[in-house]
Amino acid sequence: MDNQLKVNCQKERLRDVRVFVEKHLKKHGVPEVEVGKMVLAVDEVCANLMIHSHKCDPQKHIGIKINVKHGKEVVFDISDYGVGFNFCHYKEPSIDDIIKQKKKGGVGLILVKRIMDHMEFIRKHNRNVYRLVKRLQAA
């Protein structure tokens, strides 16, 4: 199926993820600005899984499935069998705290939450699904 991609957990594969998401969304006529935002959000979730859940182990994989529903919304299911992290319970730090602590990271999930309209974490049979939903505006 052309709406699914499976990649091993190496950071170099994030480029493949970005290209896959961009091509699929453009094929469905999603506006360029929205494509860029969604690519960023999916890239961030995938990077977090690769780095934090799988320690960049090339023997581990994540899957991405995209479903564009009647041109009204896009649903991304990002799945793995790693250590689950319920990003719906993520407590957003203040930007001031991040700056004061001179952290290099910490803003990725903030961006994802602002870009997407709905986020859901599903754990079933040792499998994690990170669902991201973005509603599309009528043209």
C-alpha cells in the first residue's frame, strides 16, 4: 500500500519519513503550508521514538500509515513495539523554563500539539500507536 512506510530506527531514515509524508499529502492536494506543518509534526514524533524509545537501534522499526479522509482530515498512525510514551499526558514546560535551563531540546512535542488538532496514544498487544489527526480547511 502506498500509504504505509516502515523504517528502521536510524536517524538517517527520518529523511525517508519526511519525503513519504510530503509526497502522500501532496498527492491528495493538501495545501503546501499544511504539508510542511504535518511533515514537521510526524518527523518529531518519529525522531522521539527512534532516539528515546529505541536508542537508534537499526534492528528496531517504526511504521507510519497515512489516511486522508475525504479531503477533510488526515490521520497519521505511527506505530512501534518500544517503550510506550503516552504523549497525551505530556506536561508542556514553559518556554521561559526551557530558555533558563538552556536546554537544547524540549520543544518538539510542544510544536506537535500546536500543529495537530488531536493526539491519541493507543497501547494494544505490546504495540504502541501514536495517532495524530489534522483537520483540513475547506478551500
